[in-house]
Amino acid sequence: MTDNIPLSAEQTPKTPEIEALFTDPDLTPDIDTDPQSKPPDLRGKSHEEAIELMKEWFFENFEDPAHSTPWDEGEYVYIWGGPYDAEEELRDAFDGAATEEAIEEAISGIESDGYEWAPHGNRVGPQEPKDEVIRAKQRLFGALRRWDEDRAADLLNGKPGADFTTSKLTVRVSDVATLLRELGRRAPSRAA
């Protein structure tokens, strides 16, 4: 019976409600860059410790663009900001907190690995929407996706009670899709 086959992304039941989920801009999170971490306190640190702390801070916040920056026609496309300069970033973060000599040595150590930097991948990610209705819609959609993934895994592993039929799933997914669409309609006008 094909009615109990787990759904893959390509097999998702197609109803107007479900199709609307995949085109709803509220359900696509905005990707942005988080602010830099707070620079460490260098008071009481030795010259060498200050240099190492500055370099550690830099590499927590920036990375070689080769790690995750898109590349197009022979050049990096800095879609999350950049290229950043080690000297500028260290001076902004540590001017007055470290000696000129320590800053220069930290810059030199960083620039031995490169001269152009992108935001570290741990700072790039989906941003929490400010609008509570959009947050609720995203949480509902996420729960629906997790439920469907878990159900498919249970079916593959032969877990009892997991034989939820495709037709029943279509009804449940359509119900959630309708709820999400209604949440969007009932929301007060939102600032983008």
C-alpha cells in the first residue's frame, strides 16, 4: 500500500494551504550577523597574554572568507559584511586597553594568516523576528516539520502507531497551514 509511505520533501502533499507555506515570507527567517563579542579585559595581563587574548578575540569574531563566504567570478561576495581589516578591528576594540606594541604584535600575528576577514560563521544565522505573530508562525511551522520528520523516521524504523496515512497527514498539514495563514491575516500591521 502506498498510502503509508513516509513523505520526503518531494512527496509533500500539495494543497493550496501547503503550497502557501512554502511561499510565505514570514516562514523564511532573515539571516544576519550578530554583533562582535565583548573584548576581554586586559588589565593585569602580561604583554604576551594580552597579545594572545586579542588574537583569540579576533578569531572568535572573524574568519578567513574561504570558510563560509560565497565566491563569484573569482572574488568573495561579502554578503554578511566585510572584508574586515585586523588592524581596524583590533584598534577599535583595544585602543586604550592594550599597549601600542601589543596591538601591533597581535595584528602582525593575525595578518600572517591573511589580510581580509569575514564575520565568523558562529555570528551568522537566523535572526529572531520582532513580531510575535511571525515568531508564533515560525514556531508552528518548525514543530510541523519536526513532527513530519519524526513520523517518517518512525515509519522507517517500524515504530508502532507511526503508520499515519498520507491522506491523514495531508489533512493535518493543511490544518496547520490554514492556522498559519489565519495568524498572518489577523496580525496587526507589522513594520518590516
